[in-house]
Amino acid sequence: MPGSWTYRPWARDAAIELGHLAAAQSVALACHVHPDVQVAAVSEGWRMYVTTVGEFRAIAGDIVVIPADVPHASHGGAGSIVSHLYLSSDHAAVKGISGPLCIRNSRATLPDEMLDAIGSCPRRLTRPARCAALTELVSCDDLAIRTIAARQGRSTDGFIRLFKREVGMTPAAYRLALRLAWARSRLKRGDTVADVAYAGSFSDQSHLGRLFRRAYGATPAAYRSAFAD
């Protein structure tokens, strides 16, 4: 499928996931989150990563690092070639990076080169406290947003505005992003698309498929098959 992202485990270390895009046309991904750190290296063209702390435009040779659980969207130009690594926050190469950053002129394209390039990045040891507190409040679907807002002494609209300003998306959008990240993890483990759609409270497989592709640039079935034994 032209312009689709492809994903697979790294042969050297199956705990690290690889993503790749060779874009014949412009490809945009909706705002989403990952439970892992995302490391992006551009080898041709450009790609923009949009976060609440700023926009990071990477051109050929640059690397962008997005910490775990940081909402971000991205888009890029036709002809761009981009590689992603997804790795645990505890991995030595990224441990302690809690804010998005861009490394210029690294020239890294292979996984080993990408890990080496980010090994000497400046570290910020804590995620901004207000952002972390807000995402913690809405991470559980048990409470309505209006109830959470009232408990914080705010109107519903006021709480939504605060959340979007600090986190980069509305509480409802953040909850959806968490559901999609959960769905991605279950598909990687081999759960069927139908089971994931049902357990994740998506209306049907098509609903999951549309949202999954918007966020990750691949269909649930294609993503699942890439990690099948």
C-alpha cells in the first residue's frame, strides 16, 4: 500500500520494534501516544513531529526522540524515507529522556547508528509535573470528564482547555489514543483484530481499522501479521 508504514521486530533484539516509511506521497499521522520511546531518523526528505512543547522538523540526517506517553502527530513530504525505533524507557540509550528533542546532522539510518547517536543526548529526568498529573487523572475511563473536572474545582470546559494546553489533545482524544496504544500492544501479542476491537470497545473491526491507520499508518491486520511467529 503506497505511503504505508511497515513495522517489525528488530532481528538483533525482539524487544525493540522497527518502523519504516518510504513515502511516495505525503503521509500524515493523527495525534497518538506510545508506551515506548520513539526514535525517528530521516534519511531522505523531511518529517515534522508536532508536540505540545513544540514542533520538530527533521530533515535528512536528523533524529527526533519522543518520550513514552507524549502525545504527538506527524507529517512529511512526498519521497521521504523515515525509520523509527520503539524501545522501553529503561533502555540505556534513552533512559532519562523525558522531553522531545532533535539531534541535527547525525547521519544515522541503521538501528545501531540511531542508538549510538542518542546515547550522548542531554537528559531531563522528570516529565513536567502538571502534564503528568493531568494525564494520570484521565487515564482511567471509569470517571466522566465532568466528574474529574468538578473534583478539581473546574468547569468541564475549563478542564478540557487546561488539558489540551498542557497535554496537546483533549481528554477524550487522549483516552482514545490510550485505547489505540493498548490495541497495538494486543495485536503485537497475536490477539485477533476482532477480539481486540471487541475488548477495546470499538464499534467494530472497521472502526478500529480506520482509527488505527490514522494513528499508525498501517492496518491492524498488517501490523499483527508483522509480529506473527
